[in-house]
Amino acid sequence: MPLRKRVTGAIVFRRFTQTIKDNGGDDEAYQLSIQAETEELFGCSVRELYEGTGARRHRRDTLPQPAQEAYMVNESLSANELERLEGTIGGESQDEVNAQITGVVRQQAKQTRKWLPW
Amino acid sequence: MSNAKSWEAMTLPELKKRVWKTWCHINSWKGELTSPPESYVADVKGFGDRRYKKTWIKALARFEAMFTYETCLDAWALISISFNFTPGHRNYEYRHEIIDEFLMYPDGLEMIKDGLEQLFSTGFTSCERENANGFFKLLEERESEHRGIGRAVGFNRAIAGAGAAT
């Protein structure tokens, strides 16, 4: 039996960040992606999400369950799409690569948002 | 060792471009600017005379720290992604200035501590922890330069010219 782990939001998030990296994205691409998915999924910034839900800042496991699930679903689907696109994302500069990656995440988040109850 | 490649100092035009870009990141909503360009000019002027590079370095450090602070979803990612400064990092040259600015946030140090705690608690592989090497190297540098990482650092550095060492 292969060794498998129960999938958590943290595991999904790590796969998501790995796919950003594998597509040539740097730390800025990661930050822009977080910004984009939060805006699209929740209609607010990361700071506002933490403040508005009374969660402990920068600990996503203290966010309300629906919010954690929304991130998890979106990051899983975005990672699938970024994996599919691997090798096709390119540009003349790091900025262009980052913009393309962020665009993929934002598009996915717009789709994911349609299935969320809020 | 592969990280030991040399880095090139940023030219003033490059620096200005980066300051503008980072300012745009913190002043946009869903990809659209939310502040007029005049605000940008005023914001940069707030750091000093725009003919000097040091003014732009201050602006970059403040804006980058702000962007990192505002978009921080998981504290561990601060250590292994945002502040994992290696010579290839776009902000390597100004890493200390950025950390200094980040530490000016009342909970900045707390966030870094939380990040380290998360990274070294459960579920992280040694490979992922290695991603934090850039951050640890930065700590070493600060240690050797007596900069530390406490909140007082920003203050000490700000009055360094006055020779007010502890």
C-alpha cells in the first residue's frame, strides 16, 4: 500500500504554491495569486477577511470553515489548471510570467465563486 | 552553493519601475488601480527628495513590506516564500530594509515567530524547511551586524547616525 495522507487545506495549499513555482512564478506571483483569489472568492482583502471573521491573523486554520473550504477548493482547482499549463506559460520578463499565473488563479477563483453560497 | 551567484545592483530606473509596480499592487482592486497616479507622486515624495536613490529605496522597502503584510495568509509562507531572500531574489539587495519596515508593524515580529513555529511544527518536510535558508542567512547577517530582529531594530537603525547603540 502506498503511504498516503489525509488531505488538508495545508497540503492543498502547498501543491498550489508548488505549481506556481513550477510555472516559473516567484514570490511575487505567489503574493499576487493570494491577493487575486481572496478578492474574487470573498470580495475583500486578506487582512479584511481575518479582521471580519475574528480569526487569528495569518493562521488560516482559525478562519471559519466555509472560508477554509473555499480556499481549499479554489487552490486545488487552480493547481490542476497550472499543472496542465506547465511548460506553456512564458514571457519576456518575470513580470509577464507572474501576470499570466495570477490571471489563471483569478479566472479560476471567478468560476469557483459561482458555486459558493455567499 | 548554487545560490552563491552574484547579484547585480539595481539601477535607479529599475528601482523606480519596481517602486511603481509595488505601489500598484497595494493600490489596486481586482487588477484595477484604486488611487490616481498623483497619489503615487505624493506617496514617494513623502520619503524624501526624488532625485536621490535613497528616497526610492525607502519607498520600495515600505511598499514591499506593506504588500507582504497585507497579503499574508499563512505565516509560514513569510519565512519560506516572501522572506526567503537568496541572491536571485528580486529584492535581495534591499532585504534588510524590507525586514526593517516589516518589523515596524506592531504584530510584524509576532507574524515571523508564528511562521517559524508553523514551519517547524508538524507536516512540513525537511525540503520545505530548507526553503527557509534564505531567511536564516538573513538572520545570520543581522546578528553579525548587531541588527537583531526585535522591534527595536527599526528604531536603532533609524538613529544609527546618532551612535545610540544599546
